[in-house]
Amino acid sequence: MLRKTNSNHAEMLQRFSTQGVKLTACRNSMRDRNITTEDLFPFASTVDSGVAELVRKQEAGWAYIK
């Protein structure tokens, strides 16, 4: 979803980003799919592990909706 080749959603994702939504990709998944940070939109960031990031956020009091 955060790859530059996903031009159909680029405008919407950029708008979300400017509204404060953090768009973050898992580096573990990126490595498995041979995706580099250069392949991502410039407004996207990365974390080492998506699951670990969710755990850290929950421990900090965050919640999410499945």
C-alpha cells in the first residue's frame, strides 16, 4: 500500500499523512518482499517489526481497532 507504484492511492495517503496519520511499513515484511525504503512514498516511515510496534504502542496505552 505504501509503495510509490501504488499511484491510485497516492493522493489519499498523502492527505492522510498531512492530517497526522502515521503511515508505517514493517521492515521484516519489506525484506521478505524485496522492498526497500526507496520504494516507499516519502511520507511513509518504517519500523523494525510491525507486531513489536503494536506491542510497544499497547504497552504505552494505545488501542487499535481490528
